[in-house]
Amino acid sequence: MPRTEESVVTRHKGLLLAAAIAALLATLSFGTSTAGAAPGVVQDLSGCRDHELPANDDDSTDLVDLGFTANIYDSSFTQAYVNNNGNITFNAPLGEYTPFDFREANTPSIDPFFADVDTTGTDSGLTTYGTTTYGGKAAFCVIWDHVGYFNSHSDKTNTFQAILVDQGSDGVDVVFNYDNVSWETGDASDGADGFGGSSAAAGYAAGDGDSAHALILPGSFANGGLLDSNSSTSLAGHSTAGQPAGRYVFPLRTGAATGGRIFGTVTASGGGTVAGAVVQVCPSSGPCVSRIADANGVYRASNLPSGSYRVTGFPGPEDEFSSTTYDNVMVPGPGTQTQRDIVLGPAPAGPPPGTTVEPRIDDNPDGVPTVYWGDPLHLSTAGCSGGTATYKVVLHGTEVRSGPMTEGPAGTYTATVAALEPDHGTGEVQIHIDCPGPTDEDVDFGIYIDPSGVVRDAAGNPAPGAEVTLYRSAGVAGPFFAVPSGSAVMSPSNRQNPDFTDGAGRFGWDVVAGYYVVKASLDSCTAESQVLSIPPPVTDLDLRLSCPGGGAPASNPAPPGQPSDATPGPRKLASIGKAKLAKGRTLMIGVTCAKTAIQACSGTVRAKIGKKAVGQKAFKKLTPNSSTTVKVTLSKKGRQLVRKVKKGKKIKFVVSVAVKDAAGTGQTATRTVMIKRR
């Protein structure tokens, strides 16, 4: 599951170290909750209300001056963005409204209350900000004053504050103040009346991937965890040691170096920095760390013990590049800095027209083929007639398979490649044809060899069509979050999450260092892995579905020749045709009712980007053997995810349709479609 050349997982971000957690809990005062913070714990300092964000949902300021240089561990800032959704960021504004684990984001963030704040409600206040002084030192202040929640609700409001206090070259103090926390979730984050769903989070992160430079406050992400009504973890009812209820002071200090640092800039072979690239730093023994390059392509891995490291750069969210590895990168000792710039290679190409490799387990016939390491491969290419052809499979610079290719018919060359197990990862197929004429021919293309995991039922039968979801944390104790579809922690070989098992029940991702959990579901049956520490690679993951009452998944019948007590699966009533995206907000999806349907079909079309549902639309009275176009208006989240994709790039939608006719419910049809954003 890891993504070094050796690390592959079989087919959401960092946690404080145990000692740091203990130190934090020692500073927090979690006694019996009061009804809330003392009146006025939010400090109305001069300057805090000098500027305001007009009533809005998900907006941010432009860069605003802090009034001093904020030294946050390895980075220094004189400006920041104030985001309506309860945080301050430095490298880019943040419009995301559903809380995610901000500790592994590639931008520092200060998050007193990360949730879907909406100040357009009738009785909602606004977000205000400005420069001030605090304890005689320069400071920057933001107040979210009686703010409501999406969608324009103000029946409940929250009042909270963040203050950044200059401590010179030593760092900054972060002060959080809470008068009251009455709601935790907006409607678009699966909340109801301000509660439940994906609940709010609070804390901070340096954006360098170092777990010691980040904090998530207790109660974050838990339903009811941060509310005034929670006696154990309410924000307004507790504090750090020595502070009144509702006030938290966190001194972020650089401190003396306890290890060395490897840093550098990630660039492309053709020039230009690569923002969002993932860099994995692995010692000769011990756990690896992964870091995300910032907007300038710069990465830093700090507090590294002395020794030799292997540094690998992986492409970021855009996958036009291939990974590059550097061995023997040395860290001499504490306080030392080693520069290791990384140049990513060009992305491997798929097979050219006339060249195929089968069987492949991906659904992108024009891309780099993904093949299962246990399958013998049939390789075929077109070329000059009467030549002599040979092939090589090269993995990490080493030839792992080679042999002759047989011509027949004329101009077509084929070979059977023995199963590649135990080799796996990104490689290259090289074909050379020695032609009778003066010019020989060469065909080179990329290949990804997948050691895939498998989902089975309780009897050990493969479970095709199971939904499999990858969860990640930078700490073994979690919390774990679903990896967003398209995330660069997954290699370009498969960046769809959740994914679905193939006909043999297989699934797989290739991922960077971290801690992962894999969950599978089919019908009402579920399976979940233990926490997987990556690296070393996980190449034998076998998930067994557990079903209510001990039954088998309805869509997973017994193999031929074996009796089955399961109810026959639903009839196939519908198929999904072409899809296109109109104006970035409406999916136009073709749906066909099967000619075997009894009377007319009716049902619902649903669309997801990754695991996030982004829209649905019901239809009815579709006659058998006829088609229609269903228009699905994307949700707020869906439109936001679309806007994040650069124009000209493709967006991966998972479209499903549940259909019934006069005889009852039919089988759900699912299809993955790639749509270019225009």
C-alpha cells in the first residue's frame, strides 16, 4: 500500500506523537464543563473589528497584512488569508467547508473552528479581523461573531476568536477564545439543524507534515464533541492550564534542533516547479515520512536522525510526471541541513496504436496498463513484416522479464510474458523489432504491475463489484479519513477512491508512507482491515465480508457447480450511456431501460466524485428498450470539486442508477466516466 518502488498496497491526515499527546493533555483543563465560557472571554481588542468579510458562504479575504513576521516552525509569513469557515491560512485561501484532517495539508493553518460557517442568515453576525497588540506584542486578530451555518441558518450561532501573537524569532503564540459553540455542522456536510454529519474540528498545523507541529483538539470530528453541551470536550467549557474557561494558548516555538533536515525543490524535467508533489524520505531502517511540496515546489523533512536516506519524489495531483528516487542522501547530525532537489521525469506513455497487453485490470484503454502480478500476460504489437522481435520488462532499472516474440500473421508479433510476481510497481515494456529494411522499430510504453488485494465472502469466494475505500492517517491511533479521490498520496496508477473490485474480487492502490485502513462493502456485508503501516508493502491483503445473519452477498452467487442458499440477484434493468458536463454544474447522463423490463422503468441516477455524493435525479416512465438523458444538478460540494480541476483536465465521476419496473427492483448499474472540464 505504500508508494516507494517497493511499497504497494493491495487493491484522510498526522497525529501527535505519544509523548506530545501526553504533554498536551497535561496542559488542557478538562474538568466538569461549565454552561459555557465566562462572558467576554472573546477579547474585543482594538483593531479586531477594523475589517470585515461581507455576509457570505465559503468566501475568504485576499492576502491581508499580519502587522509582523509570523515564524511558524520552518516558515515565515507577513500576510495571511482569513477564511469564513473558521480558519486562517497562509499559502492559499481555503473554501472547503466540510472539515478534513488539516494536519497533512501542504499549507499552514490556524483552525479555531473549522466548519461550514454561513453568515448570510438573517440573525448571523460577520467575520471581522485586523492588527492589534496582545500583552504588549504585535498581534493579528479574527473574530467570528455570532455566526450561523449553511444553508443561511441563524437559529443557532457561534462566537469564537483566533489571535496570533508575535514572539519574534522564537515563533508565535496562538490564542483561541470561545464564548459559545451551539452548532457543529452545515447542511452540506450531512448535518441536520446544525448537528451530526461531518462535525467541526479545531487545532492548528504547520503544513510541514511533521506530527509534532500539529494539533487536533479533543472532540474534533466527533458528533457533539465541541458543543457547549458536552461535559468532557466542549471548547467553551474547558481551557489550557491557567486560562479561564474557553481560552486556549498554544506557544509554537521552533526550539533547538533535535535532528537534521532534508529539503529541496521539486521540479519537472522540462522545467518549472511542481506544487503538491509528494516526497517520501526513508531511512535505512525505521519508519518513512512523507511531505507535500508547497506552492513553490519546496519540501522539508525535519527532525531526522543521523544516517543515510532514500528520497523519492512522486507527481502531485496532476500526473504528467513520473517518480524519481535518490539514494544515499546523508543527514550528518542534529542541526544540519542537506539539500536534495528532485527532478521528476516525464509521465510514462500508454501503448501506441497497434500494441496491446492483456489482461489488464484498469478501465483506461488509452493509459498506462495496470496488470495483476499473478497473471501471465499476452503482449502483441504491429510492425514491419519479416522482422525479428524481442521484448523486455524493466522495473526500477532492472530487467525482470525478456524473450522473443513470434510473428504471425505477417507484421504482428506476440509473446506470452510469465506472471511477474513478486515484482511489482511502475515499469516499462521495451519492444525491439529488427526489420529487413534499413530502419529498425522500437516500441516503449509504461506498465504498472499491481499485487492487488482481494475481497472474498465468508466462504472464500471472490466478491466482484464490492466497494473498497482507502482511509489514511499519519498516526497509528488515527483518526482515519477517506483519502480524497485524485489525491497525490495515491499513485497515478489508481487515484479513484472508493474503487470497486474486478471480476476476481481484486482491488489495489500504490501509496506513500503512512497508516492506512481499507474497508469493503457489498450489499449489506462489510469488511475492514487492521491498521496497515506503510512501508513495508502490503501485498497479501485478504478482506472477508461479514454479512448480517451470516448470509452471502446477493450479488455474489456461489461458483458454478456449488449449491447456493442465497436469493437470486436482482435483474439487470438499466445501463448507463454517455455523460457530459454542462457549465460545470449539470451532468447529462444517458440511461437505457432494458428491453426485458416489464412495462416502464423508473429510478434514480446518482453521481459521486470520489466518495462524495455530488448529485442525484429521479426519473420515471422510461419504456423498455428506450433511452433518455437524465440531468443531474451538482450539489454545492460537487461544483466546488469541479472548480478545483484545471480546464482541459478530466474529472472522474462514478455514476450509478437504481431502477425498478412493474416486477420490482432491478440491479444497480454503476459506471465510471471521465469528463473533460471545459
